[in-house]
Amino acid sequence: YYSYRVSTKSGKIKWIDQFSKEILYRGRPAELVTIMDITEKKEAEQQLKESEEKFRNIADQSLMGICILQDDVYKYINGAYFKATGYSEEEMLNWKPGEYKKLVHLDYLPIVVEQARKKQQGDKDVKTNYQFKGIKKDGQEFWAELYSKSINYDGRPADLITRIDRTARIIAEEALKDSEKKYFHLFESSPYFIGLIDEDGT
């Protein structure tokens, strides 16, 4: 069995699968040959390969973290994704099923696991966008926003995840809330009259 290209009468190139088998024909050794036109299959494979190459080229240059999760293991991760965790690409691609959970804070584990499971199964009832608290390799906590959806990867559903770091924003928001609480506490407990007047004198 082997594949090869042939040129048709019109000059078009086609791909052929050839199956050969030795037989006896009219009492003499012969070769039984069966051929199959696999041009459409080869063209589809080439288009898929080119599509995957384009995706990888774009993803590898992206500043956002991008990964593909299937069977609870990482099938693909770009540089921005693994660098943000403190783990190496090799470490993460060799994790056992479910080890991705070590990146998730215990408080957010239920929603992350549920959404990952649904998207790997191709479920339609999913959240495409949510925030969670994660844990880096060194134990440091971080905040991230996820955009994810089900895709077809190697013929089966998988979870395509885009992750944006939100640590600085969340820390700033929490600091602002703390500042406002302190302000209102001082405001309410002050022994002096304090008021706010707008430009109309109200």
C-alpha cells in the first residue's frame, strides 16, 4: 500500500492510494492492483494543516494567553499563557489529566472545572466569559479573565481558552474600595459638620 500523485489527461494532478496483492491468475503469478482517488482527502488535509499553521503563528505572537484543553490536558499553549503561570511549556504539556486544576484557586475550582468539562464535551449551555483567581508555580495568586468556547480539534470537541491578566486591575479596585470605606468611616464618625455642595449651591 502506498500513495502517489498522477497527472490526468487534462493535466490536473490527483492523489491516488494503491493497494497491491500477489495472486495466481490463470495458474500464473500476478499482481492484483486496486486504486482509489484520495484527492479531496489530501486537499482537505492540506487546508487543515495550513489553517493550523496560521492559528499557531497568530497565537504564538499574541500577548494574550491562549491554550487548547482536551481530555483535561493541554494540547497547545502559547508563550504568553505558560509564562504567566511560572511553569515551562514542557511541564504543562506533560501534565496528567486534570493537573491544570493546580493553576486554579480553591474558591474558583467548581466554576472553572464545570466550564472546562462542558466545553470539552461540546455543551451549548456554557459561560463564554468569566473571571477567576489562580495560583502560580511559586504560590503567588493572580486574577485572570477567561474567554473560552468549544472547538473541533482532531475531530473531537475541545476547549479553546483565551486568558487576559487582570491582577493589576483587581488589586486597584480592591484598594479603591478600601479607600472609600476608610473615607466614609471618617466622614460618618467626624464630630464636625461635613457637607458637599455642588456648583448650583445644592
